[in-house]
Amino acid sequence: MDSQTVTRFPPSPSGYLHLGGARTALFNWLYARHTGGRFVLRVEDTDVSRSTKESVAAILEALEWLGIDWDEGPYFQSQRFDVYKAYINRLLASGNAYYCTCSAERLEKVRQEAMQSGGKPKYDGNCREKGLEWREGAVVRFKAPLTGTTLVSDRIRGHIAFDNTELDDFIIQRSDGTPTYNLAVVVDDITMNINTIIRGDDHLNNTPKQIQLYEALGCEVPCFAHVPMVLGPDKTRLSKRHGAMSVTAYRDMGYHPEAMVNYLVRLGWSHGDQEFFTRDELVEKFNLEHVGRSAGVFDQEKLLALNAEHIRAASNEALAERLIPFLSEKGIEAAPGDYLYDVIETIKNRSKTFVEMAEAAAFYFVEHVTYEEKAASKFLKPAILAPLKEITEALEQTEGLDQETLEPIFQRVMDAHGLKLGKIAQPMRVALTGKTFSPGIFEMIRVLGKAAVVSRLKDAIGYIESHHLTIS
RNA sequence: GUCCCCAUCGUCUAGCCCGGUCCAGGACACUGGCCUUUCACGCCAGCGACAGGGGUUCAAAUCCCCUUGGGGACGCCA
């Protein structure tokens, strides 16, 4: 008997991996890693009509991006029908299940009546004692206990008692012979030795049914931990209505997976006042004790802030790797190397996403700068012509481009014209980047290099001269 | 309708289990200021919450009950 923790993540491949699912996956993965246990990936595709290969691929891709790896699987329920069949037969043989031939119409009527009389819409047990044999179109129902209570012991919620009269004889095998969710999960969790089930609390109501199944099968009930759900800003369950909610959509919007992981885990779990966590720290500190009990609203603003923080904290090399695809998206082919790293160093504090970072980096990679209209008209004016020329000449002469070398040059020009740095920095900025905001002048000069700076300065001088000659 | 869960700033949360150290702490957002060659970053300050009502107690955000509010589940989906 091994006491190792075994958790699992069982996505249903009927769409992409959304934020709530990602968080559940993360909790399970983190808990397994934290305890030195195993993490199993299982694809729940018993509903063949809704499951697609594309969804499976999308989910795996999202997990990979998040850095979630698994020790076993992915298993596919669709390939395990014979296993479920065996367990269903066991239940049938032990008298814990029976065939039911009630029509959909009858079932619907029974539900309506139950609702009407102020009760829960559940099956009335019509076929329960009929001792029916199999026949075309029959389903198999679980013969649930009629009296007593089923106790759920939850790591997060404590003990929850369900009155068995609230539960009914749910279907475990459809008329087409395939197993239903509750049966399949239980059988899988048993056969895969899953002993810790961490999932959304929308499954809390399924838990007593599943416990009854474990008991009927004579198997040990695993440990449950129902985590609160993730809600949209309107406080309802996260859905397509809330805009981007696929994990990969955030990747494409320029989010760092470490930030996504940090945010998702922190939404529902806490470690005192700490907000920023690296993946390793999460593995080290994550536990079930500090998972909260109330649902949390997904806050994109906070994710964004955290993303900026993770970008600032990352190394230029690591950032470069993630930035390159966003650069190519803009038609910029940059390779890892000192130039890129230096570029990143100047913009990492000003970028909240990789999309922003690519935008901020663009000017470093163009031959000729394109001026923003307002920027040019405001700063590239004749008054600045002489200072710009002097700086250009001085730069052409100079060797080093470090701040100690640059400052005296600027100082001399400033003194000569009675200008403050601000007066000269803005035109310079426009000349070098085309915009009115950018990294610091001195750092840009150093990164761009003498040739590029001089060339851009000359472009700007030419621009001013041509505009003013024609106008005046 | 029935059952289950939940309830601290706008949002994420610390504190609650083991009542007093909490006229409630942190973060995001917002506002103001500092720094300053722009934009950021950073720093400082401000705004802002124990859902309501009853108990228990010398003392309750913390324990109990009720109300209200929110969420979820009731399917031959998962």
C-alpha cells in the first residue's frame, strides 16, 4: 500500500481549456508536485458526439504552455469502455444496479410532477424492483440507498451530510451501452489509483453519488477537495459571454505563463500577504489548507499587473525567447543575442505584455524611423536644428557611448544654446524612435550604436530642413 | 421549486479553526505627491470592507441561530 498522493485532471474535450479548468489542473498538478506524488491526465470523452480531436490537441497545448506536465496518460475514456462494462456488470450481479426501460417521456413527466409537489426532480424507481433483463434500449441504473445519509468529507469544506432521499437511481449506462460520467469517473479513479480528487465545487453534488458507487463496489473512498469556482465580473460562472477565457488566448495576447499560473493559483489560494510567486515557490508552498471557500471573480487588471511584474523579474534571455514570436508577428526577424537582450533591458519596465513589448521594441529594428505626425510637428522644428547638428557631429567623433561620455557632449550643446535637457531630449527621442515616449535617451543611444544614431539624426535634420525650406 | 455551498475594501485576499495584540493588514484599480530627458519603473500618501439581525461572553470579523444576498446542482453533459 503506497501512501503517495495521486491526483488527476480530467478535461472533457468539447472545447478549449478555459481559465477555470486551468486552475483546477494547476491545483492538482501543484498538489502532486508538492507532495512528491503523481499527476495523471485523463480525457473524459465518453460522450463521443461532443468530443473532438482538435479539443484534445488544444487542451494539451494549453497545459504545455502553462508548464503542467503529467506522469501518466493521457488516458482516454473512449478506449476503456470494456473496463466500465465490467464494473457495470459487477454492480448488476451484486444487485446494486438494474435495467430500466422507462421512456424519456415518462421520465420527463415524473420530473415535472416532482417539481410541482415541491420536491427534487428525481427518478421514481419505477423499474427498481422489476428484475428486468437486458433488452434493446434499456439503460442501467444504480440502485441507490433509500434511507440514511451519505457523508462527504471534504478537505476544504469539512463534513457535508446528504440525505439519501435527495438522491435517486441515476443512470450509469446509457441505452447505447456507453457509461455515464459518474460511473466512468469512479471506475477510472479506482483503477488509476487516484486518491486525491481536487475539482470545482460544481461537482460537490455529484460526490455523494460517487461515494455510493465506491461503497457498492467495495472500494476505498478517495479524499475530496472541492475548490470554489471562478466567476466572471458579473459574478456568474465564467463562460464565453465573459470574452477571452481560453488559456491560449492569453498566450496570444502576450501573457507570460508564469504570470498566468501565479494569478490563477492566487485566485483561491493564499500564502499570507505574498502576491508574487515563481513556479518553484508555488510547488514548495501550495497546500489545500489555504484554499479559500468562496468563489472568486476573475480580474484581468490584476492579471495584467502581475504579468508586468513577471516580465520585470525575468531575465532578458528568457524574455527574448518569448518575445521573438511577437516580433515576427510584426515582421521583425530578431535573433537571440546581445542586441536583443540590450533592447529588452531598456523596455522591460515599460511593457505589461509581450505584445506591448514587441511594439516598444519595433523602432530598434527599422532602417528609417517613421515619425508620428504630432511628434514631428511638435518637436522637429528649425529651432532645434543647430543643436541636433552639433550633437550629430560630436557623436561622430566620439568613441564610447556610455553615459559618462555622452553627458558632457549634451551639456556642451545645451550650454551653447541655453537649453535644458528636456528641450533637446524630446526632439532626439522623436528622431530616434518617431515617438514622444521611449526609453531613456542615453540608454537608447548606447543600444542603437553610433551608426544608427547618427543616421537617424541625419534623417531628422533632413526632415526639418526639407519641411522648412518648402514652407518658408 | 428542492438540495448543496458561500458571505472582510470595487476586485483578489490576510485575519476566523485556537474570541482580546484589528477603531481590520497586503495586493490590483483609483486619487494626490516625490523622482525625472518622455513614457514607464520605483517610492510616499490617500480613498476604501467585517451583508443585516439576534444571541453566547467581561470582550466577536472571529463561536451559535435566523434573515438577506450570491453561486452551484438537480441530464441517457461532464
